[in-house]
Amino acid sequence: MLKRLHIDGFILALLATVVVASLLPARGVFVDILHWVTVVAIALLFFLYGTRMAPREALAGLRHWRLHLTILVFTFVVFPLIGLALRPLVEPTLGTTLYYGVLFLCLVPSTVQSSIAFTSIAHGNVAGAIVSASASNLLGVFLTPLLVVALMGTSGDVHISASSVLTIVVEILVPFIVGQLARPWLGGWLSKHAQSTKLVDRGSIVLVVYSAFSEGVRDGIWSQVSWWKIVALIVGAIVLVAFMLWLTSFTARRLRFDRPDGIAIQFCGTKKSLASGLPMAAVLFAGTDVGMIVLPLMIFHQVQLMMCAWLAGRYDRQWQERALSRARAAENDGAAAQDGAVGEHGIAEQNGAAD
């Protein structure tokens, strides 16, 4: 029914998740349970990526330096420049604190899990996305604090924790490597159950949305700012995500990347990580109104998930339509070849009868 009405069920699931998190946010012991369920889901996701990806694809993704450089430039050069350019518009309208929040969201690294999941759903270069998104987060541990100090004038000591690096290694790289090792035994079976992998892809994103939105509701962040400023941040996030999706796609075409690479550039180069940004903000802005500073990042995070989910679903439908067209063309070619063979056989029989 949803397909007939041209409604994306994944978008409905994300919207429902936001509503549920707003009314029934995770509290108490359930917060810890949700955290570990999300960790397990992410680890399972990257284990499945490892089992279904041929080692040569993984090595090709590792060597694709042009792709990684392009994504890193969008994350740590283009985004910060946009953040600086927005100051004359945002600061007089929303105030200095919220402007610093907008600038801060432009300085944090790209997401890992959702960027790769959307790339997978859209049939992009998953191997390249894994390397680029992971590299963005690893470099972001060092680059984001340096950019904050340089562009925001943050004073005081900046402490860089190794926990972010450890999280990437334990939750992403280790499961992926284990999946690569298990590929000879599980690869064939999983290829026959691709729908289950898609369910893990999308289910993990739903968990991330619920967890992040619950945290904002628990902190009472929505009551700290006027409603019209929240609306302005939502509209601004929509415009910024749309612009970056267009810019990354346009740049990928101009640099002559193929379609799978272009998809990876779009989803990795457009996203900003709430999971990395929140703990960094807690350290970098200790003693200040951290909630107001991370509010633009929280809103941007939800908007980017919604818009990228819609775009990934659109790319998925286009891929399925092309695959169906190719299958029909191959079937028609086979039927035509069979008819030709029958016709030649009939002519041969007639010639034989004439002789």
C-alpha cells in the first residue's frame, strides 16, 4: 500500500521513532540497555558488511585515495568555510551562542555507521565509504578540537580522549575484519538473505535516532530556546543538507567519479556525527551552555537522517528498476534468439524436403 501511495516506509519509521522518543524517551536503566543494543546492532552491521564484501573490493576501497581526499575536503574544509560564511546571517538572528553551535556542527567529523548504511542501501561504494567515514572520525578526534580553537577562540586546555579511536576500532573495524575472515563460510548463505541485511541497515539507523532524540529530551534541550528559533534551525538544516547533497553530487560528476563513488561522496561528505560531536562539545565547552551549542548539531543530525533516508530509498528504487529492465532485456534477447533458431530450423527442414 505504501508503494502504491509513493510513501517511503523507512521515512515513516524514522518519523514514528522521533515521536516515540519525544513522548517516551529512554530513561533509567533502559538508557544503558539501549546503548548496548545499539553497540551490538552496529557491530552486527559491520560484521555483515565484512562477510558480503570480497577482499579485493575492500582493498580497492582502501587504495581509492581520490575518493577519501574528496570526502575529507568536504568534511574539514568546505563545511568550516560555510560555517564562517553563515555568521553575518545567523548571529544577528539567533544570537552568538546558537551561531557558535552552527559553526561547531560544521567542524565535527562525518558519521560512520549511518553514512555507510545509506551508501549500502543506495548501492554505492560501500568499501570506500567504510574507509572514508572511519578516516573522517579518526582524524576528527584531532582536527575538530584544533579547528574549534582556531575558529571559535576556545580558551583552556583541550583534552583529546582515546575513547573515540577505541570505539571505531572495537565497534567497526574488528567486526568488519571478523566478517572478512568468516566470508568463506557465511558469504554464500548471506547473499541469499540480502533482505535481512537491509533490515539490519535500517534498524540500526532507527536505534541511533531514538537514542539521540531521547538524550535531547532528557536534557530538556527543547525548552531552553524559543520555538521560532527551533523552527529557524530546522529550516536552516534542511537548506544546508540539500545544498551539500547537491554540491557533493555536482563535484563528484565534475571530477568524473562513477555512480557508486558519487553516492559514497554524497552520504559521507554531507553528514555530521552527533555521536562524536556531543562528547567533544562536553570537553571543549566545559563551563559554558553546552546544551545550546549542541542544539544545532542535534537538529541537523535528525534532518540529515530523514533527507538521506529519502534519497537512499530513491537510489535503491532506481537501481531495482534498472536491474528489472536489464533482466527483461536479457529475457527478450533470449526469446528472440530462440525464435531465430526455430526459424532457421524450419527453413532447413523446408530445404531438406525440397531436395
